[in-house]
Amino acid sequence: MTETLKKALNDYWWARWIALVLVASMMFFGYMFVDVMSPLQSLASTKLGWSAEAFGYYAGAEYMLNVFGFLILAGIILDKMGVRFTGTLSASLMFAGACIKLYAISSWFEGTPFEQWLSSWWVEMPGSAKLAALGFTVFGCGCEMAGITVSKAIAKWFDGKEMALAMGVEMAIARLGVFAVLSLSPRLADYLGKNDPSVVIPVGFCTALLLIGLISYVVFTLMDTRLDRQIAAAKNSEESEEEFKLADVGALFKSRLFWIIALLCVLYYSAIFPFQRFGTNMLQCNLGLDETQAADLLRWFPIGALILTPPLGYFLDKVGRGATMLIIGSILLICCHLVFALLLPQVPSKALALCTILVLGVSFSLVPAALWPSVPKVMDARFLGSAYSLIFWVQNIGLFGVPILFGKVLDASNPGVTDPMAYDYTNPMLMFAGLGILALFFSLWLKVLNAKHRYGLEDPNIKSKEALEAETLSTEE
């Protein structure tokens, strides 16, 4: 009987990996919806009348409310209410926002009094783009809340186990969603559009998948309920975690280490996710490809992350070297964006573009694989959700502003250009490279501090038997 109480559900490898697949499924479908419009920028221009600047505002809208405090609130909700309530809420918000966006680009909205009113002010942004941006904002609140919830759920289920590998697998599954949607989106638009391509079909398809993601997470909550009961029984307590205090949020803001990690995160991701929004059109302009061909090239970007992130997570669990991986990933990011900015326009080669995209995927596996499992090493478990949420909040400031800035720089670099296939992307891509240089600075700073203060960022996640015995002896003394 005692042995039964000691062995919790997450001690069984099959149980914790089933839990991982369930939460990762929600993120898989979420990532599909995030980039469903990315290969369709030129189609949105011709069919919906969206300019590059309007598309940039739409892309940045995903992060708007998160920037203005929602993510901070989300972290507090997560630490107070737990992963079950917060995850279900986030999945529901994603589905609701997707439905709003789907309505905005559909014929049901076109020509309505509401559409005419929305189009009557700020005329540079069509009414459909405004409402789609609103839906994307609601979706973004749910998606970013889901991200921090899944991170805390994995830290909970894989505590003392293969945590970095689990986070790597979750990220790989999510990246597979990007690959899938970049492959499917232009084909769904063309094939089901019957020679009249439409953005509605791919968006509607991904909206339906979000409902499946919500159901998957509900199933996970049933498993998590059982795990919490087992943990409480083992500890003879109703509470499975230390109590979270609102003052912990203020302490995070005063932490230098928190700000270094957060700024590294925002700079790196601001050169990645906005690139996914505009990358298809960049390849079209530089290589003279159609949407499907360009999306087929860009879809290989997440494949590098998909393949390499799990083994890199395993490497982190067994060997470590997380801070070093952050530096290498930042250097690769800089090199890739410099190639897109300076070399590809002069040497318009599909082979060069594909190689650069694959190397960028390697960068995208190194940095996230090292970054997210490092946070539990330096942050207390009781406010881990708030730590993740504040990092995501800082990240969202960049992800909100950079697509808008990118669209403005793109328009300013192409005065008088109305053909979406004739843009010059040199200056915007140099902007991405500059963000990478700043990310490299913070990754180097983080490694210096780790060497000085021994935060354990270069250490393996799974401790050896000798290390565990040493900790036990130290505790007893």
C-alpha cells in the first residue's frame, strides 16, 4: 500500500508521455493557426485588399493584448488556478478568436454594415483586416497563455526526469504544425478554391483543428487531476505546491538574471516568428516563385527544429551546455538573415535559399531547446508560471511591434511599388540580423554570469546518482 502511494502517475513513462502528447496536440493545432495566413500574403493583397503594412498590423495583433498586460495576468492565473483551469481557458480563447478571424475574411462579413463602418476609419487598414486582427488578438491571448501553461505542465510531469527532452519533443510537435500548415495552406486555398483561390478554406480548416486541440486538453486535465490527488496523498497535504504570493511577481522584475533571459528571448524570437509571416513573400520576390513553391521552400525551416530539438533536449538532460547552445544559435541566426538580406538577391538560387532555411532551423532548435528548460533552474517552482508569463510578456512586446515595424520598413524601402511580387527585402532582413546581434550579446552575458555564479545552465538536467547522494547527505547534515 505504501509503495502504491509513493509511485505517482508521472512515475510511469507511458503516462507522462501520453500527457505530453495531449498538451502538445493543442500547441500543434495552435501553431498551425498562427501561420495559416503566412503563405497567403500576396493572396490577401489581391483578394482582401491588404497592403504590406496592413498585413504587418494583422500579424502583430496576435500579441497586442499580451503586451498590454494580459500575459502577466495569465501567469498569475496559472500560479493561482493551476494548469487544468488555465489550459482549458487558453484553448477556449484560441478557438473563439479563430472563429472571429474566420468570419472577418468570409463572404458573410463582406458588405455588411459592420464591415462598412470598420472600413470608414483608418482607411489604410480594410475592415476585414481590422476584425481579423481582433480575432487574432483573442487567439493570441489564448495561444501565449497556452504556451506558459504547457511549459509549467511539462515541468510538473517531468520533474527530476527527462524534462529537456520532453520540452524538446513538445516544441518539435509544435514546429511540425508550422511545416504542415505551410504545406497545406496554399494548396487548400488553390485546390478547394477551384481556380479562384481563397483564404477562407485554410483558415476554416485550422479553426476546426483548434476544437480538437481543446478536446485533447480536456482529456489531459483528467489525468492531471489524478496526479494531483496522488501527490497530495503522498505528502499528506491538500496542497501539492508551495503557495504563490503576488509579491513574487515584483521580485522577478528586480532580478537581473530574469531580464537577461527575457531580453535574449524577445530579441531572438522577434527575428524568427515575424520572419515566418513575411518569409514566403520574400522568397517569391527574390526567386520569382509562386505562393505554393515559396511556401514549400519555407516549410523546411521548422523541420530542422523538429528533427534536432528532441536530441538536443536529450543532450541537455545528459550532458548540459545550455548557455553555449544559446550562443551558437544566435550566431547562426545572424548569418542566415545576412544571407537573405545581401546574398540571395544577388544569387537567386533555390539551393542557397533551402540551405539557409535549414541552417536557420538548426538555430531555431538550439535556442529554444536550451532556453526553456533553463528557466526552472533559476526560478522558484511556486512562481514558475509567472516567470514564464513575464518572459513571454517581454517576448510579446517584440512580436507585437516587430511585424508592424517590418511592414513599415518594407513599404518605405519600396516607394511606389504596388506589385507584391516586386518588393526589395534587403533592409527588413538586415533589421532581423541586427536583432540577432543583440541576442548574441545577451547570450554571451548569460554565459559569463553562469560561470561566475554557477546557476547550473551548463549542467545536465538529470543528475547522476553520485550527485543525488551528495545532495541527500548535505540535506541531512
